[in-house]
Amino acid sequence: MRYRYLDSPIGSLMLAGEADLLQIIGFPEGGKARRAAADWRHDADAFDAAAVQLDEYFRGTRQTFDVALNLVGTDFQRQVWTALRDIPYGETRSYKEIAEAIDRPKAMRAVGAANGSNPIPIIVPCHRVIGASGKLTGFGGGLPTKAYLLDLEQGREALF
């Protein structure tokens, strides 16, 4: 697996994958913080398109991503992750709404688990999923990061 790091307003993100297919975006902190494995190869030029697009996103000039991905997961997880990509920039959905969108209205907890195991956050925008009450719920990069991303997308001054 090849990897590189990308400086961002939320810290140094790890981008990793095989060939030109992005498979992982790792946060520097939080419950889903990722580090390169010992047998991975650092490549400062890897995933340039993803790096450029993420930089544009953080500058507020990009709302959608066009990056080659390798989403590794179960059929159900990939179904949830596809639904996440359908959430428009600047909007949020509840776990229930995602469950309904994939025609599994009673699978809210399973949707939450799939959302939490998303290997490519930001590009697959799991941060756009919130609790039914409107409160921010768990996020692999930590709730302050989730709040930052939502504030950025909703045009509020994002403080991190």
C-alpha cells in the first residue's frame, strides 16, 4: 500500500491505497486515527488528484469529489457509503434517513455502524450524518472535527 500525508486545517491526513485507487483517509486524532503500517511505502506524490481536491474542499472551492476510490467493505457497508455520497454539500441526514434511503428503514443501528467504519471520510461524507435530534454524534476524527467540516460546508466560520 502506498501512502502520503496531506496538511489540512484539521491536521495531517493520511491518504493511502493501491495503485491510483484511494482506499483510506486517516485522521491524525480521534477514535479512527490511522497510521501507516510498517510494510506500507511512503510516496509523497501518491494520490495527487485527491490531495488537490481535498485542498480545494478546505478552501471552500470544491463541493464534490471526482477521485478514483477502492471502497473495501461488505455489500451493506458499500450501499450505505453510496448513500452518504448522495447527501448534498452543506446538508445533513439522520441515520434513519439513510436507512430509509437504502430501503432498510429498521437498520438505523447497522447504518450507524457502517457509517462509523467508512474508510474514506470527507470524500465519502460520513460527517453529514447526525442524530435524529439534530445533535452531532460520533465521528472517527472527533466531534470538533465533525463540527468544523459541517461549519465549513454551511458557510459558517469554521473554528478548529
